[in-house]
Amino acid sequence: MGCAQAKLHGTGLLELASVAVRKRYRGQGIASAMIEVLLSAQPRPIYLMCRSALGPFYAKFGFRILEAGELPKYFRRTIQVISGLEVLQQMQETIIVMALE
């Protein structure tokens, strides 16, 4: 039905990642349930990167959008690489980094 992971980077940075639910199961609270389980077992801070349109969804869990000066080095580099992707430009989307502290 879906998947999600808490990914520990070599620098000790913890990331909520790979949250996805198959189309036919969306709208049933599956993503929310997976996120709640993962967040209940993880230390803070925990970061995530997503399309800007998904920001309000993650804000419901207490995540806030980070300003450019707050980004950990990993996310600064990643944002530089993926921000220019044509698919994002076509969707009129940006990538944001959020944190739950």
C-alpha cells in the first residue's frame, strides 16, 4: 500500500524520507499513520525534503519550512542539484526542506 522511512545520514542527520502511497489507497490516512509511527520512535530534530505543495500536509505534524540559512549542508547541496530539474519547473513547484524540532 505504501512506504516511509526514517533515514539516518552518516553525519547523524535524521530524515523522514520516501513517503509514498499507491494511488488507489490514497486518501485513507495511510501516509499519516506511517508518519506518526515513524515520528513517535525518532529523536529530534528530524528533517524532510518535499515539493512545496506538500508543505501544508507535513505542517500538520509540526514540521516547519527552513530558511536557506538554516539548511544543513546535505540539504543545501541536494537543493542545488534538484532545483533546476525541468519537471519541477513544468509543475511550477519548488523543493522545500522542513524540520521537526
